[in-house]
Amino acid sequence: MNADRYIRQIALPEVGAEGQARLRAARVLVIGAGGLGVPVLQYLVGAGIGEITLVDGDVASVSNLHRQTLYRMDDIGRPKVLAAAASLMRLNPDIRIMPVAAPFDPANAASLIAGATLVIDCADSFAASYIASDTCFMQGVPLISASALGLSGYVGGFCGGAPSLRAVFPDLPETLASCETAGVLGPVVGVLGALQAQMALSVLLGLAPAPLGQLVTFDARGFRFGGFRFDQAPEPHNGLAFIVREEIADDDFIVELRDEEEAPNPVHPLAVRSTAEGFSGTPENSRRVVFACRSGLRAWHAATKLRARWDGDIALIALGNDIYERDSE
């Protein structure tokens, strides 16, 4: 290791040689290599994090380049994790980057998070964020999660002894938008990604006050920061969990919420088609109900309506092209 690389941060009394050694020993999972992930990755690699696992199933596209400045024109069509790993290794060959060119989902969440010192959620998907939070909460791993849209967003420190994402955001709005559908300015995700990186370094270095249990908001229109602590936020009961298609059981009652034009082939041959608003069945208590749609939002709302009149087990599936694609259903 070239000590000169880190001399400016080692000079800080909050870091020193001991702190730098802690960063080098850290194993960080970064979910998403997009607008938030790019500044996170560059700052963590620059700081000398020893091992970074990067998971993303997307490829670089020309519409990404205005805010995902790690990529270049010749990266278009290439898996983001591979392009990012190659670029980051040129920045700092002292660290280890393990790219995983696959969506982050319930099938791989537990294995990816197992053994991680800290997880950073940079995915533009509420489904991925809740899956990450649920898994981190169960495994006791700190999670730094952020969301950006338009000219504003937030970043927070969850789990690892602090309340989960569900404790702060137990419910979803009627509609959601993504950077793809609603737009975003590059500096907005840059600011929030930099805050994620700072929170991550603060956790790894053990700095006080701890960012776990803290939410920070940013509004670029008015150049305002805000936020609050949520250390005592209660965990919601019976939170709606996401599963993958392969976890559907033979006796599940499966509801396909995409119509035939959107999805000619339903999630399962035995699935019944419905809409989130039109589903009115009440299954037998012995059966689990599985709602499936592209982003998970329609499934969430259908499940919420069902739960008001039925106390059985409910699961959600977000099927879209990629779990990172969140729509405005």
C-alpha cells in the first residue's frame, strides 16, 4: 500500500493510522452503479476501502452520462459493474473490487450482505431498498440508503442497531416516479452520493455522532438541508416482504397485476389476472397470497387493501426488466 495516497486523511485526528487500517479492513457492498453509486464508489475507492462488492444488472447508456460521470462513450452497452470496476482500479489499484453483473433481489440479498461490514443502497428502486433494509436488519449490518428525484432527495443511516428503513417509511405513496420518468440533475445525485460516502466512512471510522439513526434531506431548488434523528422509531409489524418468482409455492394464491399487453406470459401458469383496484377476493387462511407486478408498487397497494380484510400471509414480487427500474404505476 502506498501510504502517500492517504496522507491527507491520515493527518486527520479522526482517522490516523488506526482509522486507515479500519478502512482497509472493511468489506462494503454497494447496490447500484448509477447516479448515486458513482460518487459513492469514487470516494470509497479513493479513501482506501479494502474490499468493495458492486452489484448492478444494468448496462451503461448515453442517457446515463449526464449524471454518471464515471462512464465514457465507449462504455455504452457494457455492464456498469465491469466498466466501473475497470475505471476504479485505475484510480486505486490497492483495493479489491468484485463486480456482480446481476440485479439485487431476494434470491441473492442474504449471501451478498453476509460478511459485509456495511451496505450502501444506491439503487433507484424502492423494492431493492426494502429488500436491502430487511436483510441488513436481520443480519445486524449497517445500511446507508439514499433516494434522489428531480431537485431533491434524502440519505439516511439504517439498521446495524438503528431502526430500519421500514420504521421511517412504513407506507408508500399512491404513485412513484424514478429518475427515468421524472428526471434528475446530475449535481443532486452527486451531493447525495457524497453524503452517503461520508456517512459510510463515519460508520467505519466510528465517528460521533453516529450517522445511524439520522436522516438528511437536500433540496437543490432552495439550497436547503434538513433532517431529523429517528433512533426511537418503532418497527412496523407484518411488513410486506418481497420474494422472487422461484419462491412461489405450489399452494400459493397468485395474482398477476400486469395485463396481457404488458405481460403476455403471467408470472406463473396458475396466476389469476386482476388489477390492484379490482382485486376483491378473500383467500383461505391456509394459503399465502402473492401479488406480482413490474415495480412492486401495484403489488404493495393491492396487498395493503387485502390486509385490511384478511390476516393471512402476503408476499410481493417486483418482476420488471430489472429490479432497479421503478415505474410510476
